[in-house]
Amino acid sequence: MLLWDNTPGSTFKTGQAVTYYTEGIVSDSTRYPCHHGFYFKGLHVGCHAHASPVSIVPAISTSCNSYFCWGLYHMLANRRKYKTLDDAMDVWRDYMVSMGFGYKLGIDLPGEKRGMIPNAQFYDHAFKHWNPLSVISISIGQGEVNLTPLQIANLGATIANRGYYIAPHVVRHIQGKNLDKKYMEHHRTKGSVRAYQEVIAGMISSVRGGTCAHAFHPGYSLAGKTGTAQNRGKDHSVFMGFAPVDTPKIAIAVYVENGGFGADFGVPIGSLMIEQYINGKLTPGDAAQADALQKRHISYAFKHPLTHSDSLRLDSIKRVNMIKDSLKLVRQKQDMAEAERMKEAQKKKEAEEKEKKKQPQNDPAIRVEPEELIKQDKKEKDKEDDKKEKEKEKNKDNKDSRKESKDKNKGTDKSKEHEKSKSKGQSKDKSKSKETINRAK
Ligand SMILES: [Zn+2]
């Protein structure tokens, strides 16, 4: 009860429903689809056959995996309400801790274990990158979540109290002494009373016709929740419940290792114990059932090699994540190869362009022209040279004649310059006179 913790299975869904409802992630009218499970982005979490879509009360009563996966997904992926995934995860963790999970409840018996509630830092260490889908299995009480059977029973008591618990204790009275204050204190969870009422409606419905139908007893009202905790061998059979619903006297958790489905062992054992506690005895029919149960034998499969059916039963989420990781690796390798190809292609292009630039510089040195062509070229060059010389001589003659005409012109130019300077002086005087006028003003 205290020294051992394990995955709580579907009993944990009640705490999830309280969290989603109080946080406003789901309301009475919120319905999520379930077609034999939760399908999203290649991830599949299986569920049994039932009507779809489901709202909060039938989701608890039929223990629908899909509903609780969608709820956690919409909570952790809600960037309007929570700034980051870490923030959303920490809010979720705070709800769980407020329900007495993840820490010792403080019972007056030695050796209590604290169980395990993961937080954002845990996943930051566990995974390089994680997202709501990486942790989705915690929504159905699988994966990294661990509770002691005492914590599951305390969950039942908290629901019965509509949202608070008193630290569980064995000693009720001490003669001549007061009971330790910590065993009288009310620990209020973060869940709203309204949310707890929704969960109780689901648990009552579960007993009337859902997964806890065998627990129905005409003498008193009972609220219950089954759980089937996945295991390497045969699953653990779990039941959590309380009675009577409106004036609760007992809350109970039954955890039968390798007991299979919750309805196989957990529900009948739990309902018989509740009946014994409330009525002080069992009806003849229930007494016969108790006898039969005592004679039933569960073969515990310790440390046997995994059979084919066992391996098939292994957590589907873990398998899908492994496939996802391997696909990522393949994609990364493909991207790297593509990048290298692009680099090599670029290098080739650059090298080709360099060679193209070099080729025209080398050509003249390599080119060998036939002698005749060279001779013709020479003759033509000589002719051209002659022409050029003749033209030069002509130009010289022209220049000389021009010089003479220029010298004549220079005289007239100088007279023009004189006139220009004169006019400049006049304009300067004018501007000066203007200035003096302005100053006078
Ligand atoms: Zn379902």
C-alpha cells in the first residue's frame, strides 16, 4: 500500500477530468471523437468499442482513452492560455501535486513512497525535443506517472469530499493527547467543486451501466472507476470508489497485480469490501461470490521472457515514438546528403567559371598563324603606316597655318578680356552701392 508505486491506469482519468474542467479546457458540451481510440499525426492510442463522440460524464463512465488524450493535448497545446508548453505542463503538475500525487501524503506509518509526477524539467532532461504527443500517455495513467495504492485511495476520498482531503492516518485517538494537527487539516486541491461533481456523475454512471456495473448494490449509492494498468506481463486490475455518494463513509482502492481488466478482480473485490464496511455483513449471494473469489488463482509471471502477445501489448505510444525518432534520423541523413550534393554542385560551377575566364588569356600565346597571313598583315600594316605619316605631315602644315591665325585672334581676345573685367568692376560697384543703401535703411 505504501512501499510500492506503479502506474494508476484509468483511475487517474478522474484527476484529469477535474483538471481539464477546472481549467476550462473542456465544458459539459465538449465532445471528443473516439473511433477505437485516439488517432492524431500518426499516433494511435487504442480504446474499446463505444458510442462516439463522448462528453465528460460518458467519457468517465466508459473510460474512453481518446477523450482524455484529446483533453491533455488541448491543454498542453493551448498557447492562448499558457505562454509555453513548459508553462502548461507545470500547471498540470500543480494540479496533480494538489491532489496528493508526487509527494508523500504523510501517513503515520513508516516507509511511504512518494510516487512520480513528471514536470517540464523532467521531460527537458528525458527528451531533446518533446511535444504534447510525446507525453500523451500520462493522461490515461500510463507512461511516467506512478502512484501508490494509498494515493489512489486518497484520490477516491478527495472526490468523495468534492475537492479536499485530510492526510490519511491509522491512529484516530491517543488517550490524554491531541491528535497531530496535520491529521485534521483540510488540503483543498486546485479542482473546482463543479468539476468534482462532473466526475462523480461519471463514476455513478460507471456503476449503473459502465465499466463498474458489477459493483451495483441496491442498498446504497456507489461511485466507482476501474483501471487496467499496463504491464509487461498480464495487466494489473485496479478499482477506486466510494460510498454512499451523498454521505461518504468509505473510499477504497484495490490493486490486483496481474489481475487483468479492472472489472475482472478490482471491481468485485472493491464492491464486496465496501458492502462489508457499510452493512457490516455480506448478503448470502455476495458471500458466495467472496468465497469464489478467494479460490481464484492468479499465475504471476515473474521475469519470464517476453512472449509474442506480451510484446504486442507493449505501450503503443512508445513504439510509435521510436518509429518517429528513426524516421527523423532518416530525414536528417537525407537532408545532410542533399546539402552536400548542393555544395559539390556549387563548387563544380565555380571551378567551371574560373576555367572559362582563364581560356581567352591563354589563346594568343598558343595560336600559331600561317606565314602567308603574317606577311599579308605586315604589308597592310606598312601601307597603313605610310598613310599615317602622310596625314601627320598634312596636319603639321595645317597646324602652322592655324597658329598664325590664332596669334592674330589673340589681340582681339585680349581686348575682349579688358571689356569683361570692366563690366565685372561695374557690377561689383553696383552690388556695393546696394549694400550701402540697405545698411542706411
Ligand atoms: Zn474511447
